[in-house]
Amino acid sequence: MSATSLGCGLGGGLDTGLAHAAGASQPAASAEEVTVSVRRRSEPLQKVPVATTVYTASQARRDNVHDLQGIFEFIPSANFRANSSSKDRAVFIRGIGTISTSPGVEPSVSTVIDGVVMARPGMATTDIVGLSQVEVMRGPQGTLFGKNASAGAVNISTNKPTADFHAYMEGGYFSGNEYRLTGGVSGTLLPSKLVANADFLVGGFDGNVTNIANNTMVNGYEHRGVRSKFLWTPDDETKVTLALDYMYQNDLVPTGVYSSTSQVAFPTNISTPNPSLAATLNAQGISPSRNNTQVSNNIQSRSVDHTGGAAVTVDRDLGAGYKLTSISAYRRWQNTQDQDYDGLGSTPAGVTDVRDHGQLNFWQASEELRIASPRGHFFDYVGGFYYLHDVDSEVYSRNVVTGSAASPNPGRGVSNYGIANNNYAIFAEGDLNFTKRFRAILGLRLLRDDLSYNMARNSTATASNPVLGVRPSYASTGSTSQNGYVDRIGLQYDITPDMHAYFTYSHGYKGPAYNTFFNMQSTDSQVLKPEQNNSYEIGLKSQFWHRRVTANLAAFIEDFSNFQANFLDNVNGGAVYRMINAGSVSSKGVEADVSAHVLHDLTLGGNFTYNYAVVDQFNCPAGAPASCNVNGQQLPFAPRWKFVLNADYTHALSDRYSFSVDSDYTWQSRTQFALTETPDTVQKAYGIWNMSTTLRDTKLKLQLSLVMRNAINTHYASYISYGAVGGTMDSIPRDYGRYGGFILRKDF
């Protein structure tokens, strides 16, 4: 059940190559049947000189995952930062990513949906309607995917309309009262002129955490979404696609569950018990541990998202093999979050109640115009122009009541802040074909950023009357403009038709940033320097035994300077994280992917990553309350080892019926979640075993899948952080414990 990686890790019964859709057992297909657009035009995955993983819709269905957090569990080189609010989630590739609550900071990993770059990761970490496939590209991809692709890019493709009529309905139900209903239809509206499709989803989950304060289940969700495309062909040379989508997402995710009552003394990082917090939790009936799935919250923490947009893509054949593409897009993202900041119903002495409420309103407009040359010439290229304008406006408030019930002392802080950004770029990348087997790779992107921010906070906090986690009133504005570049240079040699070697050097760039957030202070008005990196990668993509075996390797070294990272601060006894130029970090490692169609019905596969991602030189900010002794330490969300082993057995019972059995085992080593390298924010090594079986009826176009996740009932946290009033709090993933269910699909 693993993804197709680097070239063609077809293990796990992917529809890319195996005959799951048709319901028959067939020999494994070649890697060239898997096509990607990692270089902005369709190419065989196995021949692209970029380390890439492909994860398909059929794989997501069998794994019961619907967003990047779930998908990344099956991609060794990728990791995900969970959070109670979508605006604070982040993606990591090869141990590199950007964690920030500030809208003035862009991600290190670019996320693209149907050719449109998402300027903020929260826009793309939602459920995906009408998923076709996800392409995860490792290493700097800025030449073709933009400045915020210094660590990699995630390219998401959704279903395209077809001229032939096709419809489907799919329903799934899992333990915990999780349900998911999806469907779609595609076909011709005007013969030879207009085809269209539409996909929808409705899903929900009660949750796997109990709020004992009101005896309800939390950590669940309610999702509703729709996506539609209209493809108009006015003549033989032109295609115009109008894409529309909307997603409503209500995630009832608590701030975290208490896993310990320890408190850390900085800068020594010595962990000691917190008797006051332990007594309070005990009085509420909470037993902190890594097996805890209970909270006692007096408000419902939630993150509600409305995400949608429109895009017009024009593809024009200019003749002689030249093709022009224009993508004009508008997107909007609204987020409302409520958080029980202290995570307690009744609180330790001195604190009664801390509640947060935030509202985000973000929109972006973009235009990309590019031209692709014909293939087979000495110089094959893709080049063009890109423009992005985005505006973020946020209001965040914190209400604090200290003292006692008899003598309360209320405090409050409200911040209005936001950013406006313009990005201009020209870009090109192509191959110099010296011979049919040997070529050079050249790519360059020149860009400019215009970034401005505004901030105004009204607060009851003063030097003589502090408020937990709230700074005094403050207002500020600022702006900056900077130029930058990214490039890629490399060589590729086709040793044989089925063996391809390459070497690339890439320079990555992520633009300037402002640390604009609720607790912004005067020192945060200084612009953060652009994050830059140099990356070296050598790879080999190979197939043999009549393409029944695919074995791919990649080794890489990535060095980052002016690394933009979150670092712990302390405001009036409350934990606050703010962005800094943390210094230099590096990521070095090896990736391997093997898939073998060993028997007519059996495919085995294995993908792994060894990633040595560490802090090389940390720049300690003035007055930092946390430890700065982190040189040589592991970067957050960067396990040293991660692998996926998988097996797929597909057998035809007759011309009509077939069945398959899929199984995979994922394992990752110790993971640190905090740049402060604190001992209580570490997830120990763990492994997850999943399996499924599917029965298909090709005559009725019907299939039934039985799925079991986390069969050995492994408990783990997807994120660990310190609570506002002490202790550590874990984010509980959907597959925290064993669960199972079924999926029934009918095609028409």
C-alpha cells in the first residue's frame, strides 16, 4: 500500500499500472505509464531527473486518508505538523519546513493544486475533493514552482472531465462513526465543444478523544465539498478549462491532550514535576500519559475553514510543436478558530480560564503565462512569467481570568494584523540535448517580492498588571522589497533505455518575512532575511527483468542559511512561539525505492529514507528564555529513518470476479517536535501495520473493500508541545489506535 516513489514503486496495488480499476489481474505495467507534470508538462515519471513520489486516489481510498497529513504517513521523505487550527499546520520534505503563526511568512514547501500555487499551506491541508494524484517533489523546485519551493513542492491534480459519460458513487463507514460519501459525474454537454465533470464529498467523524467536562467526543470533523470543471474546445488549437471548487471544513480538534505534568527549566532543559497541574488534572479525572485520550475543556476547540476559488486555464497550440498555457486564478480562504488555551476545565491556582478566538480572511489572485517548446530539438524548454498578489487580514483575541471565583481578575488582548504581498517572476528551465542519451539541465527564476504588514493590539496588560500570554498595547506598520533568484544546473545520462542517471545542483530561495502575529513586539518589526539554500542531488532510476523490477536511488545534501524558524518565547508566564532567522541547518541523506512484480499476482515494494537533518549553527535571539544549545541537534519533524514496506496480491477468480489483499508496514525513528530540543517533546520510534482486501465485480462495476488501520494498535502522537500552564500536550491522529471499516464503490 505504499506510494509510487522516485520512479515507479508500484507496490501496494496502485491503479497506476495495476489493473485495480478494471478488476482483473494483469502483469505489472512499466513506469512510463505513470506520467507527472513535475516540470510543468506531462512526462514519464521514470525519466524525470527529479526525486518524486506519486500517490494516487485509489491508494488514498484503500488507506482511508483524505488530506496531506494522512498521505504523508506513506511517503518516507515527507512529514506533517498537526495542529488544532489549519492555519498552523505545516508540511516538511527531507526534514525542512516552516512552522509559523505569522501570515508574513511563506512555507518552504510549495503546494500546488491544478497548476495554482497556494500561498499559504493552510489552504491546501484540507480534505481534497476529486483527487486524481499527488506528486511530492523533493529538493528545491523554485525554477518552475516558485520561491516558496526551496525545500520541495507538492503538486496535487484533480479529476479531469471526459467526453465519455462516467459516474460513480462511493460510501465508506468506519469505527468511531466515521462516514464518507463521495460521488461524481463526467461527460459531454456539447458534442466536440464542451465537456464537464463534478465531484462532491460529505464526511464526518465523531472523534477519538473524550471531553469529560460535558461527556462528548471530540477530535472529529465535518467536511463538505464540491469541485467542477468545464472544458471548452472552440477549435482544434485551443482548450479552455474553467475550474470551480468549494470546501467547508469543521475540525473539532482540541488544543491537545495532557500526556505529562512536567515543566522544563530553561536553559538547562531539565524536566521536573508540576504538582499544582497534577493536582488539578487529578481533580478533573484526567490521568496524563501517552495513552491518555481524555480532556476536560470548558469550551469546544475548533477550526472552521471555508476554502474555494476559480481558475481559467487556456492551452493554445501555436504550431510547430509550441504550446502556450495561461492560468488565471482567484482563491479565498476564511478560517475561524476557538481554542481552550489552557486546556483545562478548572485550572491550577492563579489561573481560572484562558480562551482564544481568531478570524482569518485571506485571498490571492495569480497569473501564470508560459510556453513549452517542441520536443526533439537541441534545446527543449518551458519558460514564462508569473504574478501573485495576496492579502491577509486577521483578528485574534485572548480572554484571561485569573485569581479565584470569588475575586476574579479579567484581562484581554485583541490584535488586528495582516500582510499584503506582490510577487513577480520570470522563469525558464530546459534540456540541452547533446545526444539522444546525454543532456544538460538548465533552469533559472528571477523574482521580486513587495511585502508589507500592519499590526494594532489593544490590551489590558501593563508592566504593573501583566496578563497571561498577552503583551501590552502596540501598533506598527512596515514594508520591504527584495530581489532574488533560484536556479538548477545538472546532467542526465541514459545508461540504457531503462536506466537513467542524473546529477543536479539547485539554489533555493524563500523571500523576506515579517513576524506579524497576535503577540508581535517592536523587535518583530525587523524584516527577516530571505532563507536560501544550496542542494546537491545524485540519482539513479532503473528497471530490469522486463521492467518487472524498479529500483531507484537518490542521495542529497542540502545546506540552508538564514533558516526561518519558530522559537520559544515567554510572555507573562505563557508560552509564545515567534519567527527568527535561526541560522544555518542542513539535511543529508539517501532515499531508495524498490518494487518487484515477483509473481503474476504478487507485487512487493519498499521505500525508505535516511535523513540526517540537523542544526549546524544556531543564532540565539536576545533575551531568549529557552535553551540555545542546539547545535548538532536533530531538526523538528525530521526522523532519522522512515520506511514503508508493502505487498499486494491481486487474483482473478473468473472473467467477472477478482479480489486483492493489500498490506503495508510503516516505521519511523525518534522524532523531535521542538527546536528547543526539549526532552518531553519527543515521539519515540513506532510502527503502524495496515491492511485491506477488495472484492470486485467487473460486470456490475462494483467493488467492496474492507480496511483495517493500525492493526497492532500502536499509540503515537502526531505533535507534542508544552501547554500554556505547564505539562506536555499531544495531538492525537485519526489512526492513534486500531480501527476498521468498509468502502463500497459503484461505477456507471
